[in-house]
Amino acid sequence: MGKTKDITVNNDGTCTFTFKDDACGENGVFDPGANEVGLKIDGMGRASLLLSQNFFPILEKEGIPTHFISANVEGGTMTCRKLDMLPVEFIWRDKAWGSFCKMYGVEQGYPLNGLVEATIKSDPLGDPRINREACVLLGKLTDGQYEQCDTLIRQIGKILKQELAKFGYFLIDFKVEFGVDESGEVRLADEMSGGIWRLLDKDGKAADPIGCAKVICKEHY
């Protein structure tokens, strides 16, 4: 049972993701960069599933290997390849926002031009930042895995920024998880939606994650 999704391992070696309306944030305010569930947003699960169903195939078409197989919108589920998840998350930042500003003392909106960071996936530790050398020395990732993840997230950032711009959204930042399949290939995992990215709309305001789904996946609303 995850924060925003429950996962079932199926007998055929696939996994079923069941999306929930739980969202990360603090004090009832939605924040995709937060570590804990802070609120429920009616329709969040459906919106996250619809956006994932939309963007995973786009990324696959552009050469990004993912865990996505199919989605059942009415059932609220997504079927995926079973992966061995890597214990490090990667973050792509086009502008300084949120915790980055607090940590480094820079003003919100400072240009970062696709900066990539890595953090250890550990709520008790507060998801601390970690560099490439430490990842390898601590056995979190091999050097080759780090290289693959770094390359993939930079490609994903370029693709998402272009695709979201078509709908009038500016991509500020996003975080992703990767896993390894049976052949050893690194694949993009988890979801591809408002739960993992921060967007501004054409008026420069924070984009509502459900409103975003209604714009991009309007045929389902």
C-alpha cells in the first residue's frame, strides 16, 4: 500500500496499480514535492491515471523504456511490468522552486535549465540528496545505472516540457523513479502525472493537477 497508489503483484509477473485520491502535501495544501500524504482531492486518482495513460506511450514512442503496459480507466487501474525498484529518485528542475529555494537560498524562479538531482528514497531520512560517487560507494546504484537514469531523466524533461507546452503549461520540475526489469534494463516507473510534476499555467499560476488532466485528456471528462 503506497501513499497515492496500491500495488498488487499478479501471477503473470505483471503488477496492477490502483490509484487513490490521496495526495502529497502539508497542512491540506497540495505539493508534489512533499514526502507525506497531506490531503485527499476528489478525482485525483482518475486524473493521475488518465495523464499516465497519455504520457507513458508518448515517452515510449520517443525511446524511453517504461513499465507501462495498459490502463483501465473505469476500473482505476494501470497494468505494468514488474521491476526491481532502484532506491534513488531523480529530480529535474527547470526553475528553482519549493524546497530547492529554501535549501540553497535562491529566489523562486531562478533559472536552472534542466538541473538533475538524485535523492535517496527514505522518508525517515527525509529523502536526502546524494551525488553519483556516493550512490556507487554506498551500493545504491552501479555507475552504469546512475548514468542511465541521468540520461533518461534529461530526455524525459525535454519531451515533457515540449508536450506540456502544447497545452499552455510550463514545466517547473518533476521527480521520477526507475526500476530494473528481468533483462537488467533500466525503466521509468511509478506514474506520469500531476503527482510528480509542478506546472505553471499560461497566467503564471500553479496548475491544478485535475484541471490539467481535464485539458490534456478532455475526451474522458
